[in-house]
Amino acid sequence: MQKEIPDYSRNEDHALFILLKKRDKDAFAAIYGKYHRYLYALAFKYLKDTGMAEDVVHYVFVKLWESTGNIQIEINLKNYLYTMTKNFILNLIRDHKEAISLNYLNAQVDIPGDDDIARMVEDQEMQDLLYKGIDSLPPQKKEVCMRKLKTSDSNQQIAEKMGISIHTVKSHYQESLKMLRSYFQNIKTILL
């Protein structure tokens, strides 16, 4: 017959809090390890500033250490830490409205990450290669391609502006695409 292993996880916070009330530093470290990321995420969500969010977490844990001896009621530790954090954030917002508003506005601006910048550079390089390829086309084919690329003109409008038939526009465009495919194949062969 197997011995049943009790489930301590449900009462872990309660046990940690009782130890904390007795000034147990290991219990404090365990509580910090368990909740500091949660509280930091909460603070950062409202303040949009890493330094301020870190200060909030530091303040909350210092207050927890200082005040646990005075708490006489049974508490839900997570809710208690959440409430302390929210109250401190609200006080910060009240006292530093302008700075926090500016942080929040700045956080709304989409700053490209490293991957986005790399993709933009690659896109720009591909665009530069495309324009070099188009530049190497015969004059009318080049003009048809540039009009297709740079304007929203229909084939009919391009034909009228260039003084050629619509059939010639389509033909130049099809031949240009074949030439550009060949151009990119050559570049791919050179790079590999």
C-alpha cells in the first residue's frame, strides 16, 4: 500500500507568511522569488518605466518585511502583495502624473526591434537590387516597369501616356519580368 503524499502547495503561501511573521529570512527570500516577477509585470504595465517598476517592487518587499509582524489577520499573500503594489502605484501616479504620462505615451510608440530593423534592411537591399535590375532593362521596358511600380495606372493609361498600344505595354511588362527573373537568378548564383 502506497503512502499518500500530502499536497503542500495549497498552503505554501500561508506557511511562508507564518514563517515571515517570525522574521524568517528564508521565507522572505522564497516569497520574493515567487512573486517579484508578477509584481514587476504589474508595476510595469501601469508605469511603463523599468526603473520605476523595480522601485515599486523593492518598496513593496521592504514594506512587507517591515509590516508583517503587525498583521494580525489571516491574509491571502498574493492578494496582499497585489493590493500593496496597486496602492503604491496609484500614489506614484498621483504624485508624478506628468512623468508617468510621458512614459506611457512613449511606450505607445512602436520602436522597431532588432528583427524589424534587420527585415527593413533586407527589404531595402532587395528594393535596391530590383531598381538596379529595372535600370538595366531597355528604355521602353524600363519605363513600363517603373510606371507599374510607382503609379496605380492601368495598362490602358500607361499605353496612352507612352503613346503605344495596350498590347505593347503587356508585352513589354511580360518580357521585363522574364529579364528580371533571370537577373535575380544570376545574383542568387553569385551569392551562393
